[in-house]
Amino acid sequence: MESAPIPGQNPVELEFTQENIETALYQLYFDPDMERKNVAQKWLTQAQASAQAWQFCWALLSPDKIPEVQFFGASTLHIKICRHWGDLPADQHEDLRMQLLSHILCFSSGPKMVLTRLCVALASMALNLIPQAWSEPVADMVRAFQPQKPDSQDNPGAKASQDPHAHCLALLELLTVLPEEFQSGRLARARRTQLREALAGEWAVVCGMLRQLLQSQDSSVQVKEKVLRCLSSWVGLDVPLGESQELVQDCFAALSDPGLFDTAVETIVTAITQPDCQRFANVLLSLMPMVLGLYDQLKTAAQDGDMETTHGICRIAVALGETHSRVLLEQLDHWQEYLALVNMILFCTGIPGHYPVNETTSSLTLTFWYTLQDDILSFEEEKQAVYLQVYKPVYFQLVDVLLLKSHYPSQEEYASWSSDDKEQFRIYRVDISDTLMYVYEMLGAELLSNLYDRLGRLLMDPQQSAVWQDIEALLFGFQSIAETIDVNYSDVIPGLIGLIPRINISNVMLADTVMYTIGSLAEWLADHPVMLGGILPMVLRGLVKAELSVSSISTLKRICRECRQDLAPYAQDILTVSQDVLVKEIHESSQCMWLMQALGFLLSALPAEEILGRLHSLISPHIQQLDSLVRLEPDPATKQGIMSILGLLSSLFTTLDVNRHADGLDEEDASPRLTAAQSIQNPVVVVLQQVFPLIQTIISKWLHDSEVVEGVCGVFDKSVRTLLHDFGPMVAQLSEMLGQIYSTYPQAPALDLTRQMVHIFAGEEQHMSDVRSLVEVLTSTTLSVFQQGPRDHPDIAESFMNLHAQVLKRSPDLYPSTQVDVKALFYSGILSIKFPETPTVKAACLFFTDFLSRCKDMPALNDVLQTDGKILTETVLQAVGGGSSRSLAENFSEVLLSLNRHSPALLSQWLTETLQTPGFPSAHVTTEQKHTFSQQILRYANIC
């Protein structure tokens, strides 16, 4: 359909006439040019806000208009009533109501979107007039829609349409949107309370009509569905369940009609989950037989694979059982009924089929079991004992059901699942795992014994024809509990550790769970190292399989971390297998890094004199490979290889700490070992010194690649963090290299690494000179970057600010002893505060907070503050006044408070001078507000 262009394309030039409105609407809906659509959209929005809208909206609702035009007319009415109600004189209210009712009747047969919008408009009008000007809107609406003779004066729309079915649907639509409009409206609390009470007062009229329609044989499925939706809408007004009991019961009859099933479920669930329902225990009890009456339908649906029906009935059962578990538990005369409901929910938990492929119902029930358990355990001890006697057997059945539901399908079937189904199943098993862990609180050691006995029978009894899924599920249960519960005192764990080596791990899913189960028992193994010999070979067998990559390596890492003091007899086997899988590149890069961390823990606990030899043996193949890669011309494949090896070294050095082994030893045992360690140079330092020339070559070839530079810096950064002062022998070499690479090509990782070195070595006399020189070179180079324009380097600005915040904390005396231009440094902080990047601004604020705290002790810093502190104050105020994100307000306040703490007189003067400027820091702030702000800052800072 062609559309005439809006004259002049300037919305301001047009009058808001019916013709222009229609032209703009055609342009909005049918013009392919997006720019013209946007022009029309803006103009139409202005038209809706205009005074003329009260008139042109009715012309747009003419029967001969297209639905899009009619819809705009109805929407305009709603907007005018919502937002511009005060513009309409009170003497026109009645006429507007009559017109709206008449038009609703005219559109009762459609289009639906126009009818709904007109209903919303009338609902909005009612909310403006209730209760003073319109005391019984619902009763009046119902009367207006009653079938009347055409000449009736009481029915304004009688001549418009005489279709009772359409009228009934229109009335239900109107009654449905009335509470919805109330819920969505922006109302003052007092007004909201007043309206809620007024509407609740009309519930009896609505309820009676809805019951009549729902029970009538003449009502169509369409009408009954609208009745159900209308009930859901009114329930949101917190109408008492006691006043809608019979209507809610009527809804259960609708569950037998397939066309109404989904809507009936939604309505029942909405009705019985309102918070206020707790007050009506008798009503809830009256609904219990009706819910239990659905059990047969539930079983039939489950047997037939009817997921929709099982899902719906389960939702109803869970809604009643979970929302009101405590209330229903307390009805001791009806304990058998509630137990029956719990068993019905247990059936839902164990619905046949694999989630999420064959069923999607069981997951709905898991939170119910948490709630029921919490409520039982919250009773006083005597009462609790009674409930436990009843419900403990149920929870043991639940464990059986959950383990069955956690079963994997056959490998063939599982292979046919989509990746999305597999991920949903993984999450589902995590939820089951959490539930089992929670159930342990109720069942305790008895649960572990139960699992152990069953596993023992499966593995030891030749008569048992166990499938791998049964074994996997039991181990999964153990692992779920052991991951979060302290099982160190459980008497079944030794037996479990003895059983595990009997498991055939040829199946990948079973093998994965075996690995994770062993990992979950790592702390127990640390207390019982004699059991390591039977378990470690199994882990090492898993380590050589790529399909067990994540589980086997994470398990080995946990064992190496927790049991490192007792791994010396197994160290050679672990290192041999690990070296083999690393050289053969069996695992992905991220898993190889985990493996290196595991080996770092292992090596840390070996005798000091052995570590260097084993370390060389471990990393030599990688160093040789790195040497070969460095000789090649730079390309993506070469870079990836270099980055992988640098990552391996970083990961290894993260955990390789020869001093950490003493943590687990008695004091008398630790002393000789430490003496031995101290007499030998730290093996990490030895290796770093040996590969240093190779690293320098990497840097020279890849200096302009920030990822490679970051990778190199990462190796040293992890080493410094782990070794701390033991890293000392490397300080001179590393300082020289960092200074050279940064002055050639400034990059943030060099600043971050220097910050770590300042943190550890700035106070040590033998390293002071090297650290001072490095800070001086990096500062000089960075200040040059700031002079040229730092906007493209927010990472450098951030790291530079963090570096100098560290210098100010650890060794502020570096400033007088270096050639650092403190004034230029101050101004670089000013520039950094103005960056849009949040981390950079935070770092700058931290720098200034530390800078200000040192001014009293350091004349060089104080001189800069005296001359340029006003600029800092101005910059911070500008940021607070809208120049920066509100999320940074706390950081800026720290700077202002620090200024006041260390220079209160100057801050007072600077605030006065700066805030005198008209329009600063914002045109929206008055002089009085500025004064109040200034006084609050000064007063608060003094209090602090």
C-alpha cells in the first residue's frame, strides 16, 4: 500500500488532524524507508500527547478504517486517560464512559487488538474514578453487557451489536484487564490500597458470574478459557481464597477438557500460591482431595508419555505441597492426606524417561524436597522426631528415585542426543547432586551406609548383573555428598576406597564419575595416605585418556594439593605419566596448565635436593620446543606454540613453592628440611636464569605483540607471587629487561609486573637500586605517552596509576631519590580520572588517595598539592557532577575525604572558589545545593 509522505518531513509543521494522522500511520506501517518510519513515529507520539487527541481518536475508530488505524485510535485513548486525565473536564467523564462502552460493544467481534486496547482504556478510566465518581464499576459493566432490546436506553451499545457470545467475551476481556491495569499502574501507596479495597469489594459480583459461566453447559471453550484467565487476573489482587474457594474447585473440572487444560493449570497454580492463602488452612485441606484425585490421570499420562499432562498435574501438586508445606504439616488430623500428596510428588520426581528428552516434569519437584525438609527440621525436637519417623522412609525412597533419574542412557542413545539436551541433562544432574547433599542433613551417616552397601553388592556379588549406570549412579551419590560434607569421620569411606579399584572404567561416563569421586575424597586421603597406593594407579590410567581429560587432571591436582606430603613414593610414576601425556599433547592447553599446577604441588613437597633435577626433566622438552619455535619466523601457528609453553611455565610456577611443604609438618620435622632448602638456590630461579636468554630472544622478536609480552610477563609474575623474596636473584636481570622492552614499546603487563616487584622488593636494600631505576625508566616513558595523548591506552594509564599507588604505599622514598617528575605524575593522574573506562578511573582515585596521605611527610609531593590541588578538586567535582558514572561516586568521595583529612583548609578554599563558577559542575545544581554539598563533605570528613 502506498503512503503519502508527511508534508515537509518536519513534524512541527503539521496540524494534528485526522487526515495527517492517517497519512503518518500509513507511512509508519507501510513505508519501506526506515528514516521516514522514524519521522512518522516521533510525530505520532507528539500527536498522542496533544489536546486534539481527545477528538481525533474517535474518528480513527470508525468501522471503515483499517485495524492499524483503529488500534492507534484506541491506544491514543488509553494514553490520554492514563497520562492526561486531568485535562478532561469532569462533566465530560460520563460521556467518555458511554462512548467507550459503546465502542467496546462495537468491537466485541474484533479486531482483538483493538478490543483489548479499548478495554484497557476503560479500565484505566475506572481506576481514575473509583470509588468517589464510580462506586460500582464492575456491576455497571456487567449490566452494560447484558442482552437488551435494541431500543433500551440503559444499554448504550445495544444498537451496535447483538451477539451475546461476543458480548460475553468482551466483558470477560474487560474484567481481565481491569486488575492487570491496576497492577501495572504507577500509584501512590495510599491510592493503591484504596483501589485494591474497592476492587476486592466487587469480587463477589465477578466471582458469581465466573462460576455461572464456568458451570454452564452453554458456555463455549473460548468463554471458559477467558473465565479462567479472568480468575488468574483477579487472584493477583489478593482476593481471599476463602471467597473464591468454590470457583477454584470448579477449575479442577476444566482439567478434563484438553482445550482448557493448560489454562486451568495456570489458574489453579496462581490461585493456590498467593501468599495470603496460608490463612485459609481449611480451604487448602478441601483442595487436597481434588489434587489427589488427579493421581490416576497423572499415572495414565506418564504411562502414555503425555508430557504436557504430567507436567501440568505435577505443577498443581507441587504448588500446593511446596507453598503450604508447613501449614499442611501442622494439620495433624490430616497427616495421611499430606503424606499421600508427598508420595504423589515423589511419583512426579521419578516420572519414567530421561530428562529432558523423554520427560521434563521431574525437575519441577526438586525444590519441594528442600522446602519439606527445612520445615520438618524447623520444628521443636519432640515434634520433629514424630515427623522424621513418617518422612525418613520417604526420603530414602527419594534417594533411590534421584539416583535412578541420574542414570545416563545407553552410550548409543546418549550419542544421539543434541548438545543442548546433554547440557540440560548435565545441569539436571547438578540439581540432583545438590538435592542429595541436602538430603544428607536429614538422613546422615545412614545414607552413606545405604549407598555403600548397595555398591558393595553390585561389585562383590557375582550373582548381581550390574549395568554400568547403576554403579555410576551410586558413585555419583557419594561424590555429591563428599564434595560439600565433611566425610572424614565416616566409617564407610575406607570400604569405598577399597571398592573403587574393582570398577571397570572402560565406559567413559562411569570413568568420569570415578575420577570425580576420588577427587572429592582427596582430603580424606590426606588423612589416610596408606590408601593412596590403591587409588593413584587408577587416576594415572585415566590421565592417558583424552576423553577423561577434565576429570582425571582435576582429580590429580586435588590429590597433589591435599596429599603432597605423602606423594614422594609415587612421584616418579606421576611425573612419568604426566610428562608422557604432555609431550604427546593428549590434552587441550587449558587442561595441560591444570596438570602443570598439579605437578607444581607435587614437586614442592619433594626433598629440596631432588626438585631441580625432576624440574629439569619435566620442562626440558618444552624448553627445547620453545627454542625451536623462537628460531622460526613469526606467524600465528608459531605464536600459539609459544603462548602454550609460556602458559605451562606460568601454571607450574604458580604452585611450585619449596617453602610451602613445611605447612603440614611438625615444627621439629620442619627445621632440618628448611635448612636444606635454604642451602640450595630456589629451583624456579635456577630454571628462570637458564632460560632467560631464550626469553629475551622471544621478546626481541615479538615485542610488538601484546599477547606474547603478556605471556612472558605472566611467567615472571606468577613466579614473583609464589616465591616472594626467594625471587631476589632475578631482580636485577628482570628489571633491566623490563626497562628495555617498555622504553622500546610501552605495554601494560610490564607495569603490572613492576608493581609486584615494588610490592616485594622495594624495601630491600640489595634490590632498592634496581627497582628504583626500573620505576624511573617506566615512569619517564609513560609520561611521554601521556604527553602525546594517552586516550588510546587506558590499560597503560590504569596500570601506571596502580604502579604508583603501590610505590606510595611501599616505598614513597623512591621519589626524592629518582628523577621522577612528581608534577607530571600528578597531572597524569588528573588525565586518568577523566577516562571513560571505570578501572582506569578507580586506579587514578587510588593513586590520589595514597598520594595525599604522603604529602605531609614528603615536601616534593606537598609542593605539588599546594600549587595544583585546586585542579584535582575541580576534576573530581566535575566527575561527581555528571562527568563520570554514578557507580564511581564512592571512589571520588575517597579522594575528597583524603583531601579534607590532609589539607582541610585548602580543600575548603578550593571548594568555595570552584563552586562559585556559574553552571559548574552542572547547570542543574543550585547555589544552595552546592553550599550544602560543600558543608556535608567538610563535616563528614571531620567526623571520619
